[in-house]
Amino acid sequence: LREQCSKFISLFKINSQEMIKGSYSDMTLEAGQEFKKIIFKQFQSFYGCIAKYFTEKKWNINHLLLDHACYRVTTQEEYLNLKNKFSLIGELLIESIVSGRPIATYKLYEPLQIGGREISVIELPSPKPGNTYELGFEHVEFVIDEDFVTFSKRYKDVNFDWSAANKNINAEIKVKLERNLSVKFHHEPLDVIIKKEKQLSTNY
């Protein structure tokens, strides 16, 4: 092995200053940890805006499952770059075409911990042609155990968006916040929906 290494060092004219001490797996692990720190810091800021809204509205959401968050990108290049980075810290559950563009969903190996809660599923949509998005977290989704009408009636001072309430898969209602942020409510965790979709496609 030493002879092989010496041969390639000589062949490619590699000097000692260009040597890297760590292995590729070490560098991958380090890159993943750095990316996770960045993502966690961004999620802290994002979720702080969400928590502030609920506090002001006097909503009690402690009993609701914090299901997943959506991370937006502005370009296709960013989408491909972020896919590689998320693969360092999580498992790709699925990449599917939704509304004409791919969406990748990851389950983090270690959930993000915040405010006594945790979140492990991140949705990464590719940008729709002609649409402009701000890079970063855009919305978070909670699971509720009651129908949308019953749930919404308890919050009469909130203007819910019902445009996706009748979707065949993972129907939802939404509350729009400032800075183009939003909170969505649906009935099943996203990873459960993905598992069902995979089973359905396998059966067919």
C-alpha cells in the first residue's frame, strides 16, 4: 500500500502541504455536523417567529405533533446543492414530482430539538418555474386529530386558507404569517403518507 501511495504521489506531483490528514468519511462527517449547525440556527430563528405568533394568539399547540418543516430554495442549482447536504444528515425518504417539479423529503438521523420539542422530517422542494422564493425555512406543519371545521371554529380570529382542504392526499388548511411564512395543519404525519404512497406504487 505504501508503494502504491508513493507511486501516485510521484505521478501527480503531490507535495506534503497538500496532504489531508483525515479520511473521506471523516470529512463527510465533519461537513454534515457543520451543515446541521447551520440548519439548526436557521430553524431556531424561523420557529421563533412561529412561536411568537401562537403566543400572541394565545394558542396552545403543545399537544399537537410538530410533523415537518419545508425548506425553500431559489434556484435549481441550490436545490441540487442542498440535496447533497441534507443527505449528509438524513435519509432521503422520497423524491417525487409534485405540481410539475421534484420535491425531496428527508428524515434526519438526529432530530432538531427546540423548545422541548423535536422535528425530524424536512421537505425540500425544487422551485417552480417563474416563482421566486427566499432561501430558508418557509412553513411548518402540525398534525391535528379533528376535522378542519371543528379545529378552525376554536380560532375565529384567524383567517385560514382553505384552498388545499380538499386534496386527495394529505389535505391541509393554512395560516399565513409575516415574511411569507406559514403554518399548516393536516391529519397524518408526512412520513406515514410517504410510506402509503410507496406501498400503493408497489402494488400497481
